[in-house]
Amino acid sequence: MQRTDHVLRSQSLGSQKILTSLHFGTAGARPKVYIQASLHAEELPGMLAAHHLRRMLEQAEARGQIQGEIILVPMANPIGLAQRVDNKPMGRFDLNTSENFNRHYPDFCAAVLPQVQEKMGADAEANVRTVRQAVATYLRDWEPATELASQRKQLVSLAYDADVVLDLHCDCEAVMHLYTEAPCWPTFEPLARLLGAQAVLLAKNSGGLSFDESLSGLWWQLADKLGIALPQACCSTTVELRGEADVSHAYAKADASAILAYLQHLGVVGGTAPILPELACAATPLAGAQCVKSPVPGVLVFAAKPGDRLALGELVAEVIDPVNGTVHALRAEVPGVLYARTTERYATPGDDLANIAGSVPFRTGNLLGA
């Protein structure tokens, strides 16, 4: 293993952040897999899973079993990890710009389309090399003006040429679930099996230019715009490792073991190929997911918990006004599994309270929350 410390641009005199990447195998070998944890810095299950995965990869490397290249970033957001307000972690939004740390990544398709459109031919592998070189040139020429921009540049610079990208997150209170773009689902179906995902949400360009879609979206978007059979050369996914409080060695070791088994399935780590269990759920469209919101303020009392499979009209929660003595019922507007809910127990109008994975698309526009 080789460790590299990347110094980010300083936002203030006397202050400096460092992003660390851990490198296994041979640089430039295929397949290349990039894994990062806790881009939303208060989401800690991924960081602990990365800790255990690191030990497993070190052992595999000592046995000569790393057959490709693996880059592991066990703590992907040193800026957010240092942010606290009134003793509370503030790792989702940059306090300097109010921007979500997992939004506003480069639109690589728009950036490289003018450079590659006249160079694409019948050789698929040559096309992939051409696109990756164009992205490399774009990243080389990008001069980030802020600390946050330099962090974004460093993360995508490590990941842009990976075959597979795993972005480890978690929700507030949740069961294991995945987000990925529809063209990537065949690549990640084995991962969903190994992790025991209870929901898989599929989209194409869900909005906001998240880290994962910035990387995978490049390939299907170029294929659509150029009208050629360009391979999906990077498949990326956001893996939601349950809820924020689900930080335990038992969970982390199990998740790291599942990811290692997936790396064996991909052929980037040697060893006995894993037996894939049955899928715990069917993949459903992100556009079919109900985001349960309250139209009124009050004390939030849940009737349903993460993992519950709800019928249409079933009670999800009540919002109670103890001053007027009113109770407002919130019900499932789609049948499906409730895969995530808030940790807050006081609701204000418009708050995102819970998510239910429905099978029929009905939403349009930006499909991601704040």
C-alpha cells in the first residue's frame, strides 16, 4: 500500500486541509476501482467500513492478490469533518458557501464533447482512451479558486478513470440501499446482493451533479449525444450504509467483507469468487420514490420504521400540535419499502421526513434532496 497526502488550497492564512488516498495494486492496471467514504462528513459508517476494508486489502496485497488497482479514500471530506456549530457536526454543507459537499461536480460531458466528437471511431477501446485523455486534460487545466473546489478536483482526479466507483454514505435512519444510474445497474446488481440492499434506486441524471453521477453520466451522455456505441466505461454508485447511528464494528466488518467479495467478483482482488445471494429487493426508479413531507408543524411520531413494506394509504407518521390538540396523519402515497427517515422529531412545513421506494415513476426534475 502507498499513502498519498494531497494538500488542498488554503481558504485562510495559517490553515491547511489534507486529503489522504491509499493505493493498492499497480497504478494503471485494470480493473481500477475507486472507493471513498464520508463525503458527507457526519455520515460515519463508511469511514469505519473503510478502516476495516483497508486491513483486508493490506492482507490481500501481502498475499499478492491485488490484480488491478484500488484507490481507497477513507475520509473524503476534511473540510466538512472540521465543521462544528454549537458542538454539532455540520458535514453536509460547506459553511463558507452553503453548498452541498455532494453537488456541483463537473459536467464532464459538456466539458469534453467539443474535444472528442471528431475523434471517435469504430474502435470502442480507443474511444474510451480518447475520452479519458480529454477528461485528464480538463482536470489538469482546472485551477480551483477555493478550498472546496480544490477538494472536488482532487476527488474526481483520483476517480475519473476508474472502471467502478463506490461512494460510501448513509442516511439519517435507514436500511441498506443504493443509488445508481440505470446504465450502471448490471454492474452493481452483484454488490446489491452481497450487501443485502433492501432498496435500489435507479435514475439517469437525477440532478445536482453529484459526485457519482458526474463520473458515470459522462459515458451514457456522450453516447446519446454522439449516437455511437460508447461503452459505459465508468460505473458509479452511492452506497447508503444504513443510518448515521449505525456505527459498529459488526456492521463495518460485514460491509467491508461484502465490498471485498465484490472486488473479488470484479476480478480486482484474487481469491475464491463469492457465491452471490438472492436479491433482497427489486430495483425501482428514483422517480417513483415518495418523499413524505408534512404540510403542518408539530411533534413527529412515526408509525413505520425503515425496512417496513407499506401498502398504499398505510400510516407513515403523525404530526401532532399539542397546543390545538390536532393530529395530522401522513400516509403512503405509493406502495413500497420505507428505506429512510429523518432523525428529527419536530416537523415544519416542507420538511423531508421519510422516503418510500415506489415502482412507478411520477416525479420529474431534480430528484435529489438537499
